[in-house]
Amino acid sequence: MSQSLEKLKLELSTLRRGSRAGHFRPHKLVMLLAVLDMIDASDHFNNRIAFDTNLIQHFERQFNLYKTKDDLCQPAPPFFHLRSSSFWKHKVIPGREADYAKTSTSGGGRKRIDELIEYAYVDEAVLPLFIEKETGEKLRRHIEKTLEGDQ
């Protein structure tokens, strides 16, 4: 499991993130902290990450800890764009697969997510790294350290 954890931590460190004037945007990593918060608050995490009030509240709380400069609190783009990682998946609404495949952005708001995506989920191969207490805490510390290094 430690090899898988190290591989995931490396991927998190090299996630493609927006930047401006040398400042990396925190949004994708903040989204992952929000998911870790939801896992910690849950008695049984079912690996269905809905783009709902619960997720948005966790995102906003984490975002306020790590925002700097001109960062805007926009949870939709990271929810959508984390799909470029190996571990973040979307359950597309049946019949909307073609529209989803040709969509390249959330558009900033939640409309496209609501129209195309039922929920996100963590790939089953790495899900235990998020759920198990010890590895989840190691992921959290790694993400927080990365974000603190950005400031």
C-alpha cells in the first residue's frame, strides 16, 4: 500500500493546476481536502461525490483557509477538471455520454455538471488510500503541505 500511496502523492504534487503570475490555484487540491473532510464526517462513505450543498460547504471551508490573491471560490471547475487525473472519475448521466465527451470545461458554474454528471467517485484502486484513517491523514498532510508551499 505504501507504494500506491507514494504514487498517488506524486500525482497530487504534479496535478495540472491553473496559475497566474507564478501563483498556483488551490482549487483541485482544496476539492480533495473537501472530499477527505466528507469521508471523515461519514460513518460509511459510499464513494458517490455529489455536486451538492454538502460538498460545496466543505469546499468553501477549505478554500477560505488556502485562498490567496485573486482566487475565486469556484467549486465547479475542480469538480469537473479533476477528471484529468488517474483517480477522479465521473458517473455520467445515462444518454449524455456524447455531450460529456465533447465538453471541455464546466463553464465556471454548475449548469454543465448538473446536466451531464450524476456524481464523481474515486477510482476503486486508490479508494482505500482515501478511506483508511492512516493513509487518508497522510494524503491530507501532503495536500496541506503542498498548498502551504504555494503561499
